[in-house]
Amino acid sequence: MKQNRVLALLGLAMRGRNLVSGEFQTLEAVRKGSAMLVIIAEDASANTKKLFTDKCTYYQVPVFTYGTKEELGGAIGKELRSSLGVCDVGLADAIIKQLEGK
């Protein structure tokens, strides 16, 4: 059930235009300070995981590894996505609560 909620919230963020996807757009949002949360697919490459972990640590953006590329892409109505950036504080907080199991 938790998984469905997270994916539903990601879809909601996408429809509200509060979500960026793909490596380039997500990195840009982290650098600009507009990303409040970054989600990396569990099946993303080691390089991708390291890149986002390092960038998010530097810019103090919460980062979680969650789902597969297929699940993340499907949740937002796109093809495979290895990274997503949530750009809304309220949605980011709600997703973090789900991911932490609260």
C-alpha cells in the first residue's frame, strides 16, 4: 500500500508541474535550489546513484532510492526514469513521510 501512495503522490506532483524528471533536469533543479526531494530508481547505475547522492548531500536536498525505472516512469506517465525531483515542499514532505514509513 505504501508503494501505491508514493507513486500516486509522484503522479500528483507531475500533474501539478511540481516535478522534474531525467538526469539533466533533476540535477539542474538541485543546483538551482528548486528540488525539495530527489528520488533515484533502485535499478539506476552506480554512477547515477553516486552523482545524485553527492550533489544532494552538498546542496542539502533529501535523497531516497525507491522503485524501479519502470515504476517511476509509469507513475508520471513517461518512459523509464532513473531520477525524479519534487519541487513542492508540501508534496516532498508527504512523500518523505511515506518513504520513511510514518
